[in-house]
Amino acid sequence: MRAFQEIFEISAGRHGGAEALEAKLGRPKSAAELAAIPEDRWLAEMSKFVFRTGLNWSVIENKWPGFEEAFHGFDIGRCALMDDVMFDALLTDTRIVRHGAKIASVRDNAALMLELREEGGIGKVVGEWPSEDYAALLEMLKTRGSRLGGTTGAYALRFMGRDGYVLSKDVVARLIAEGVVDKAPTSKSAMKAVQTAFSTWMAQSGRSLTEISRVLAMSIG
């Protein structure tokens, strides 16, 4: 496995030099900033990525104002207590993409956020989760949430500003090239190997998971 600086240099060579690459990396939000984000915005962003799965993202983006209206601004209580009347109405609501399992995931993920209030709330839980154990945060969303496995939960966290990696095709290709995994990681042992590699690169560089993830992606794409 190459040292992080070597991978950084590969990426810089592909993207116009170190300064140009730095400008593309982005920086994550602090734990305090994440904790201050309202619950409804967490549910909205997670729902957006659930509905984007398998579709052109622009389809969901163009319809998103309708989603906000149909799901009552993603109010946690109203979504968590979605009854059959509301569910059936959403199945015929042309403002949204009418996919039953994805509609149900909004209700289920709202229920998760109600549960997380006992642990300080979704923003606090996500914000204070150690980056050295980021794989466990993704596993928590996958197992306790609905349809948040794969890259769905990771993309939602990235767009909310949480420090983390996204196992996109380019990131996975770099991980394979570095001998970290031999295929897209899905097993717990493979995810542990991924976390170990990222933690090593964090220690070497002093950079966030977000920065490292983007450098890996841009070393390929």
C-alpha cells in the first residue's frame, strides 16, 4: 500500500497540480456544526439519496420541492407516524417518485431519528462518532435505518458535511490497486480493511477522511 503522499502526487498530476487539487477537496463540518442541523434536514437528505438510488439524480432534484411538500417538510413526528391513509396517498402523489419501499423508508428512518434522541439526537450521534471507526457508523445506519446501505448512507453523510469516505467506483479502484481489498468491499472483514487503510493515511497526512477519499477518487477519475 502506497503512502498517502504518493497517492496525492498521482492525483495532483491528473488534476493540474497540488494547488488545483487542494481546491477540489472540500472540508467536513465540525461536530458542533453537525449537531446544530435540524432533524428534518437529516431525514430530508437521507431520503433524497434513497430516492436517487437507481435513478438519474437530476430527476429527484427537479422534483424535490414536491417531495418537501408531500412529506410535510420531513417533519420527524409526522413521518414516523405515517399511517395507511398517508402512505396510500403518497403512492398516488405525482409530486414524488411513487415507489412504495422508498416511501416506507422515510417513515422508518424518521423512527430511527426518534430513537436516536435518547442518545443525544442524530446530529450529535453522527457528529461525535470517531472517524477512526467510521465503518461502524455506516453499519449502524445500514442495520438500524432503512435502505441506507451501500453508498446511500455514505453519500447522505457526505452531503451533510460529516467527515467520511464514500466507496465510489473510483475509490474502490484505488483501494484495489493498493491491495487493500480485491473487489468492492461488502463483508465486515473487507470494511475493516478499508477502515484500517484510511486510518493509516489519516495518521500519515493529518487529513480528514473526506479529503483522503476525494484524493483516492481523483487518482483514478
